[in-house]
Amino acid sequence: MKNGLWTLLAQPYSGEDFFLPDLCSSVAVFTLVVLAELLVLTWVLAVPSAGGFDWLSLAMASLFVQWIVLLSAALLCRLRGWMQRRALWTAIAVCFVVVIGLTLTFTVLADWVLEQGMLGQPRLEAEQMLRHGLIALIMTGLLLRYFYLQQQWQRQHDAELKARLQSLQSRIQPHFLFNSLNSIVSLIGSDPAKAESAVLDLSDLFRANLSEVGGVATWAEERQLCEGYLRIEHYRLGERLRVEWQGELPAATPMPLLTLQPLLENAILHGLQPSLEGGDIRIVAAMNQGMVELLVSNSCPPQETSHQGSRMALDNVRARMNVLFGPQARLEAWRDRERFFSRLAYPVKQTSSILQRSH
């Protein structure tokens, strides 16, 4: 066990998510400043004072601690890339050296400026230096432990996110394959040429599908996949299937793979297929205030029908979008007379970082 621990510490940190966060970010700096101020406030409140709350001590201690915190964050931010390429124990040691070194330096400077007025020579008080050094050692150790646990939690969260996406993706693939193969089988006897073309379309769709294990795609790729699926269904349904595309999104707009296709499949299976006359599908794509919006509407039989497969397809897409975007993603479905509507919306500004993390 000791050999394993030493091997871990002697190697550069594995993984892109370094245990030390980016201390240059405004969120990290704000968090450190607030934590430092809470620590100072706790220390001042713990020291008894006959004249009430000692505001001067709070101000001086805050100035002392905040200088150490801000300079430590700046130095560790600059050294973060260098530490990632070094052994783990080296990175940890550098963190301690930076914080403790700055603490001792400011301890000497504070004593020189406040006690001697910069007129005498700086002096080293062993007891004060030891006390401040131990405080810096303990606080640095606690913060590094917190950063490590936070990083491990993020790793576990990302792993669970990827597992849930793969699980939901696996539910879609067999359903899509089953219906596509049924379409191809119906063409083999009547039109072998169309059946061959459908097989090629199907292979292209699954090649694109399997190439993105994490479910990452773009609008251009998702539309191409959907057009291939609609061609396969058109071979089977003929003139009973009419499709209209309205609006457009930038080709590189990030989009989870198999987001639109299940909505089209749902429209065909439970809207157009039960009708002898068939019907039409209308797909409207738009960008509205940083949100991608997809509206799929289809004609459906006059009678009100309820089908478990319809709910399952919508719930599948809704679950995948909730995993990726949380409550900001919305999937609404409703019927208005003889048309069924499915409206999907999600924030495009956050899509790239979320999908890259889940990939």
C-alpha cells in the first residue's frame, strides 16, 4: 500500500481535471476572499475585548490575511500549468511553500511596519513566526483536502452523467433499429433497389450514431441523420408521408445526438401510420434569446388515442435533456384538434461545455 501511494505521489497528476482549481477565475477568488474574511471574523470574535467589538483588529487582520490569500491565489494560478507536469508530491509541496512562505514574509513585514514604523531593522520573533506558520500549514492542508474531495466528487458526477446518457442512448438505439429494419423488410420484395438504398441510409445513420459514444452532435449532423431516417420511412409509406422543414440553425450549433429523430419517429408511428391517408410532419428550428427551439408538429387521426410508445419516446428525450441541462431544458407535448405538437428547448450557451464534459 505504501508503494502504491508513493507511486501515485511520484507521478504527474493523471487526468485533465487537476486537483487544484483555476484560482484565476472570479468565482474562485471571491470564494477564497469570503472564506478568509469569515476566518478573520471568527478569530476576532474569539478574542475577548473589554471595550466591545474590536473593529481595528478586524481591519488589520483582514488586511493581513487578504494580502496573503490574494497573492497566494495569483502565484498558484501562474504555477498551475507547471505543477500539472510535475510529480503530485511536488505540486502539493509547492502549494504549502507558497502559502507558508507568504505568511511568514507578511508576518515580518507587518511587525516591521506596525511596531517599528520602518525605522529599525526587521526582526524575527520565533514564537509569532511559528504560530502563523502553523496556522498557514493547517489552513492550506484543509483547503487542499477540500479541493481534492471536490475534484473527486466532480469525477464521480461526470462518470454518473456519462453512464446515464449511455443508458438512455441504449434505449433509443434498439427501438430505432427495429422500426428501420421493418421498413427495409417491407421493400425487399416490392422494390429491391429502394431496399438497398435504405440499407445504405441505415448504415450511414448508425455510423454517425456509434461514432459519438457520449451523444455529442451538431445541428447539421442531427438533421442529416433525420433526413436519412425520413427517407427510409418514405420508402415504406410513399406519398402518405409529407415533410416540411422551416427555419434553420447554424450548422455547428451543438445538439445532443438523437434529439430530434425520436420526435419524428414518434410522429410517424403514432400520428401518420395509423391513418390510411397518411399526413404531414412540419419541423421548425429557431434560435431565441440563447435557446435552441425545435417544434415538431404532425397530423394525427381524429380520434383521441393514447399509446405507451408515444409517452416512452418523449420521456426518453426528456430524461436525456434533463441529465444534460437540468430544469433549463424543456420538452412539451400537446394535441390541438387534429395535430400533435412537440416542442423542445435548451440553452445553447451552456451546451458546448456540458457536452464536452459528458463526452
